[in-house]
Amino acid sequence: MSYILIVDDERPMLNLMAKACEQMGHRVKQVQSGKEALMRMQTD
């Protein structure tokens, strides 16, 4: 199963981008920092 990883430190923008991607049929994971993104990429 594949996902789009969205990284943004502003929660409203993160939610907006995730919603737009989900509406296009993509699976989305959201994080708020580069460090969190790297950790997520290593574990998922």
C-alpha cells in the first residue's frame, strides 16, 4: 500500500493539502516536521 507523505508545520495547510489529495483518491500520511517525516519514512 502506498501513501503520499505531506510535511508542513502549519496544521491548517497540512489538513487542506491532505484533504485535497484524499479527494483525488490518494492515501495520505501527515507530519509537521522534517524530523518526523524522516522517522515516518524509516518505519513505514
